[in-house]
Amino acid sequence: MTRFDLMMGKENNHTEEKNKLILELDENDNILACIKQGMLDNNIKEASVKSIEGKLLSGLINAKEGRTRVEDAELINAKGKFKFGGDELWGNIEVFTEGIKPIIGPLLQGTATQGLTITFEY
């Protein structure tokens, strides 16, 4: 089962407080489904992806070279934005893999390894 943590804090000494949602996924979790469920469970209508740590067990990334299937890929950065429009979640998460030739692009499908962590601000 995916774990959700909510935190409030100040970002970079600015006066505006930002809320954070941290999703920690389990082995074989569907990443995009967990993002949707995490936002629903915490009544979050809009959130920005701030970071990601962990590995993709498998995934499909829409890279510049075309759709690329990856397996056991370390993720070193991510950005994106999600927003609910009615009951549907809209948006994307762009990921950056580690390696000699990193793969960069929106994640179209993804399965997590144990402990993959995604941090959002809202």
C-alpha cells in the first residue's frame, strides 16, 4: 500500500507557506494511478511535482527520440503539474533517468520499485 505524508513548511525563506504531499510507493505500484489516488485521498485539486527518488521497475517515456521502454531505471529528477478537471486528473510528470545517455520526457506508463518517492507542492 502506498504511504502518503502531508507537511506544511516554508520554502526558501519566503513568507508564503507551501504544503507538501510525499508519496512513497510500494513494489509494482502504478505510478500515475498512485498520483491520482494520493491527490484524491488528500483532497488536493492541483499540485506541482518537485522531486522524485527511486527506480522505475518498468515504464514508457515519451522521449525526444520517440516512445522509449525502460526497465530498472534510476530516476534522478522530475517536474510536472497535475490538476483535477471534474473527476479526471490532467497533467504529466516529466522524468530524467540516470545513465550515460539519460532518457528525458513525460512518463506515459510506470511501475515503481519499493520506496520510490515523489514530492509535490500545492
